[in-house]
Amino acid sequence: MVWVAGIDGCRSGWVAVFRNLESEVWHFHFARTLAEIVDADEQPRVIAIDMPTGFAECAERGGRACERAARALLVGKTSSVFPTPCRAALSAATHHEAGALNRGSGPDGVGLTRQAFHLFPKMRELDALLRARPSLGQRLFEAHPELAFLRMNNGQPVLPPKRTRPGQVLRRRLLARHGFPSAETQWLAWRREAGLRSSDASLDDVLDAAAVCRTALLIHQGGASRLPDQKIERDRHGLPMALWY
């Protein structure tokens, strides 16, 4: 039984979509820690995650090369790809300190959004896991939901915001067309069974997890695309700075 998985961070932890490659059965999974999903009984062969897997030493305007390339594709949706902080900024305890470290890391003087700073705990969790368990680098790949939906939508960005009803309807239709039917119905049933609140793992969280699960499937099949499409850049710990979709 071969499984792949897509993971997205949510308010109370992490939400994953697991897909079986033989039966095409798929289901949601929630965990407080990332390690719980990586080590789940399904033992996913390929995992795509919406979180940075590598951090540059110097913050450049527009972020890492993979993020700049992603924005070039996501016309009208560039704000959905925020610049990843430099590695030094991850140690900061406050947004002010993180911004100062990011600005001081290079000549561009790049600041840091509050949105990015609020994701620091999850960035640190993934970074620590990859550095403690290098073999995960063979299974775990950085992805982005909006790139996944762009590919499902024949190369056109999905413009309605993901937290609006029109945006969710379109994303559900695209997922159904690509092997993930009835996502909202399954999410509601799973949430009741798991005893979760909507704020623990919202609909846009699970749709994003399903989207990058499709990316994991494409990676496993050898049909995924990568940004940048040349040589993969790596940070000083050897972690890749590339986006798959």
C-alpha cells in the first residue's frame, strides 16, 4: 500500500491529506506535531508541504529565487507568496527583532511581514525535523497550494481569495476534477468525528492540504514541475530551496 501526503499548517497544528496510490482512497488527518504526520501508519512515500524547507543567509528583495519565480507565474496572486525570512531571523522572539535581523542580513534591507513572523513556530518545527532527520529530505518537498491550483486550472491562477465562498467553490471543483471529490463534505464529517472546531482546521486549510497532496502525487509519478527549474539551490545546512507543483 503506497501513500502520498500533502500537509498544510493550521491554527492548532497540522492538517494532512493522505492518498493511496492503488485504491485512490484519500482522507484527512490532523496532528499537533509534524512528526506525527510524517510517522503516521500510512508512511507516505512522498510528502508535499506548504512551508519553507530551506533558508537563505541573506534576505533578498522578493525572497528566494523559487518565490520570485512563483510570483511570475501567479499573476494577480503575488501576495499569496510571501518572502521567506533569512535563517538568522528565525531565532527572533519578537516581530521587531526578526525584522531588524532580516534587514541587517543583506544590502537590500528587506523587512518582514507580521504574517511571515506568525509562521515562525511552524517554520522552526519543520526546520528542526529536517535537520534532525536528514533522510526525510528524500520524502519531503516544499510546495505551494496556489501553484498546485494554477496547474489544475490549466495554467491560470485561481483569483478569488481562498477564504471567500467563490474561491472555495472553485478550488473544490478543481480538486474534484483531479481526484479529490466531495472535499467539503468529507471535511465536515471528518471534523465532527475528530471532535475538531472549524478554527482548528478550516476549510481553506484542508483544501490547501489536498492541493499539495496532488503535488506529492505528481512528484511520485515523475510529472511535477519545480521552481527554479535549473539547479536546486540549497541553504548552509544542505536543505533545498525549491518549490514543486
